[in-house]
Amino acid sequence: MRLALHPRIAPAALAALLACTHAMAAPAVPEPVWETDGFSGPESVVFDRARERFYVSNMGSWGEGATPGDGFISLLDADGKVLERRWITGLENPKGLALANGRLYVGDDDALVEIDAGTARIVARHRPDDGHGGFNDCTADAEGNVYVFSRRLDTVFRLSDGRFEPWAKVDTGITGKPNGLRAEAGRLLMGSWVVPGTDGGEDRLGHLSTVDFADRSVGRIGTVPIGHIDGIEPDGRGGYTITDWTRGELLRVSAEGEATPLLTLTKGAADHLYLVDEQLLVIPQLLDDVVRAYRWAPPAAAASAEE
């Protein structure tokens, strides 16, 4: 069932939403647009511009006693209405989603699942040579390479030209275990949940690390811990929107790593989406079984110097 919070802004297409947002100033605080319920552990959402539709991963049951193979992908139209609740089935705990090369890629417990978005057919399951991947988030760069992190092996794998292989070993003592991934120009962003304490000290909240595509050197954005990072989305002005799963918060993080709270949600705010041109945030709430959309844009004053 879909619950409308406000009158519909557009009849069907996001193009109309864009026209609307240009006609009025974007709010400083994210403003509700629509809410859709009836999911089962929604973890990630992406938008397919070619087909004007959203894909939402559903983990189904998870944790101890979970039912094997009950994960699935849902299909929504551009207004958030469910087109097909169980569009792709037979997954374990599907989490991160990425679109590239006409395919939808899913970070699942055992494999990076490759789906033909046109035929709704699973065409490949990419696994490490020694077994299951223990995968979480995935992302694609501008060249169509797909990256996914294996929690079991502390390694970022890359799918490139049909070859699936280890790409970068991660020192989780420095970065923490990456939970969110995001490819951008020249580098891969990794957001961690926690960073282990040193010499018996307490664990610290996660932060944003970077891996350079050219030489795979590791860096960091800012010096202050941010939170239990799940989603990472560029805001179009040099910064990022970040979801903190445990605290149920949406944050804006500047290019220098300074975090500012934007919205208090509920625990389980997962791998979200931000459509810059449409000024649309779409946030899966994993523990509430809902997906919520908001209208928001960063203030013009936050523009980066290179703009």
C-alpha cells in the first residue's frame, strides 16, 4: 500500500518534479514528498533513468533464523508506486544496488548478482574463487566497472569487462569495515560502521575513506568520526548526504568532512539515493519496511570552489 503524505507533485515522470523544484526554493530541511510501505527489510534504492523506475532491495528475513532465499527486488514507478513487489526473487539478503552496462547489480550475501534490467533475468552470480563473498554495498564508476566489498575477505572486488577479481585489500584497522561504497571521479569512497580502537581502546564511529583509482592509495575525508555510515550520495555541490543506520539520521558531510544533521529519522535508515537534478532524497527504512522520499537541496553557499 502506498500512503501519500502530500498531494502528488507530478503525474508520473520525474521531469515534472524537476520543473516544480525549479519554480520554488528548495527547503533547508528535507520536505516529505511520498511514502511507500509493504516492503520486507528494504536496504537500498536506485533509479533507472532509461526506464523511469526505482529498484528497491529487500533483505527479507535476516540474522539468526533467517529463511534462506527470501530476499527480493521491488519495482516502483517514478512517483514511488509499487509496480511489482517481487520483481526479482530467490536472493539471500540483497543489499547494495548499482546500475551500469544496462544491468542491475546487487551485493548479496553469497555473490554479486547481475540482472538484465530489460528481461528481469539473473544472468550471473559473481563469487570469489574460494566461496561466498559476504558482500554488502556495490557501486559503479563512469566506465561501467562495478565495485563490491567482501566483509569476509576485507577486500573490494571489481567486475570489469566480464572479469571478477580482487581489486583492493582493505586495512580495516585504519578504515573500519566499509559498509557504504560510492564511486566518483578518480576515486572510490568507503563509509565504515566503526573503526576498532587501538591498544585496547574503545571503538570509534566510522568515517569516509577514499581509494584512488589510479594507484589504489588510501586517504580520508576529514579527521572527525561521522557515524555508523550506510548510504553515501553526492549532493551536487561538493559534499555528500550520509545515512547513519544506528542513530537513524540523515547528515550532510562537506568536502572537508564536517558533518551537519539534516533529518532525524528512525533506526534503520539505510542505503539511500539522492537525485541532484530532481532535488529528491529517497531513503529506505529497513526496520520500518517503508521507503520515504523528500525534497531537498544543499544551500548555494555550500558550492565547492571549483564550481
